[in-house]
Amino acid sequence: MASRATALDPKSAGTKEPKSSIQPGAAENSTEAQIAMLAYQLWQERGCPIGSPEEDWLRAESELKSRSQ
């Protein structure tokens, strides 16, 4: 257990500065997450059919794009 405590000790973690919580491409990741959530909702509304996930993804992209304009 001592080795685990040492690994978690901030003094032994080195001298690197912490990374920013804002990552490059964060807006794209957020948009992708929104598309994924809406696509899942659309898929459920269609009765959860097997196949063609692209149909729901493309419809979700289109709906979100029209909402933002």
C-alpha cells in the first residue's frame, strides 16, 4: 500500500505544470456528444431498429445545425 500512496503523492509527481482543462477541439467534442445523444434519442423513437445508425446520426447533425442557425 505504501507504493500506491507514494505514486499518488503530489510531491513525487514531478514538476510539470497541470494541463489546462480546456482541450483543443473541445467544441467539436461537445458537438459530437450532442449529435450522439440526439441520434440515440431518434433511434429510440424509431423503435430501436437494427442497422443504419448513419440515418439517425445524419438526421441529428441536420437538426442540430438547423437549430443553431
